[in-house]
Amino acid sequence: MKNDIETLATALYVKIDDMLRDWPDLVPARPATGIPLTLSDAELLTMAVMSALLGFTSERRWLRYVNGNLAGMFPRAIGQSGYNKRVRKAFFLFIRVIRMLAMDTALWSDDVWVVDSTPVECGRSRETVTRSDAAGWAEYGYCASHSRYFWGLRLHLVCTLTGLPVLFALTGAKADERETLLGMLDAARDVVGDHPGQTVIGDKNYFGRTFEAELTERELQLLRPVRKGEAKRAGQHLFKPLRQVIESVNWTLKGQLDLERHGGKTPEGILARVLTRVLALTAAIWHNDKTAQPVKRSLTAFDH
């Protein structure tokens, strides 16, 4: 099987279409009568993934490109307004497809997870902050990695050492990383139950006796750097090379999938664009795994 954007799109479309045929209840709710769909749900998600992999941050530019260059793959045109509404309403479908693709890889059974959060900036001017529909969810926060304050959200991500997304959440910029991780684990008890004895690698923010006790109750073992004044911890010598994995994954989302150039103006729009990028990363890793590529997280074959 070839490893290019067209082959990935075809394989992804077939996979999603088969899933929706087997589980029709996953299809977004629609009125019994109305205008027939221009695109199927499988085509819609495939188009969204391709837009992220090809580096399009504008939906209008992307749809013009599709009509001019990909008419053979997507012969039925859709307007920007309809495309935007459909993508925003497919929230649960995005989440289900991300999980389905992740579970359909040999990487899902990895016994080490890495956890971290990364800023998702939503505005810079004071006027944007006061007038944005995302105000109240988005808030001011601090990014220690880049020594800067920002206004927006945080994407919390749990992934394998190969970069495969396992769990994720989008919160306000000031949300406590420990509480968010516990919330993610509680929301995915089936995933945690299928991975007993899992090792979780985090940074210095994932600390506290109560927090570690909560992880122990879930049969998870925490590996993190020593904080000032603490005694040495087991596995400390293994931490640095493994910890770089999550930083690399965050850079893939930001540098190659334009996470911070999402262009969303409303909570629904921001969420849809972030989910599109998480799905694009998952789909690329899924396809690389199925085609036996040496580097599972490589997007080079799909970005042109």
C-alpha cells in the first residue's frame, strides 16, 4: 500500500464509512425531512483531516482548493457555511473516530503514557478578549515553556511513546493539570481498565500525595522529575529522553498541524478545529502503522 495523502484519505473514508454502517447511532441527529446531504459524514471527516494535513487554516481557501484540485475525490461541492455547521455538529463523531483509529493500531497496547498540556491561544488584543464568544471558557494563563502569558485554552493530552493520542481534553488556561488528568481518566474508565499497571510520565506539575494516591487506586504508576526539596524518585534516570516525546507531539500539533492558528471564533468552532487536528494526527499514525512505516508520527508523506 502506498503512503501518500490520497491513499490515507481513501483508507480513512472506508474505515469511517464502515464504522457508521455498523453503528448508525453515531451519526449526528438530523430531522427526518429536509435537504439531502451534499457530503456523507465519512466524506466530511476525511475532508477535515486532509485540510489539517495539507496546512489549510481557512475553510474558504480549503473548499476552493478542493473544488479546483480534488474534484475527483470529492465530486459533490459544499459551501463554506454548510461545511462549517456540519463539522461543528460532528463533535461526538470526531471523538468516536479518534478512539476507533487509535484502538485499531498495534500502538494502543503500549504500557507507557506521557501526559502534558499545551496552550491553544484564542486571541491577543484586549478587544478580542472582551468581545469573544469564547470569553469565560478561554482565560489568561502562563506558558512556562515559552515564558509568556496568553489568552485562550489548554489542550491536555495523554499519548503513547509513539505519539498516538489516547486521551485528551480542552480546558481553560488556568485549569489544574492534575484535576484535568483525573477527570480524563474517570471519563475513560474503560481505557484505564484495559491498561492495568500503566506507567504515566508527566512534568513537575503532576505532584502531590493525594494525586499520586488517586493514580495508584487506578493502577497507574507516576514517573515525574523531582521537585525542589524532594528526595530522589525511582526511574529518574529514564525520565529525560522519554519526557521529550510529549514536547515533540505538541510541536507536531503546533508546527505541522497549525494548532494555534485554528481560526475558531466560538467555543463550538474552536473545539471542532482542535478535534480536527487531533484526528489528523491520529489518522496519520494509524495509516503509518498499517503501512509499516518506520516513524509512526511522520506527516511528511501527507503534507503536499
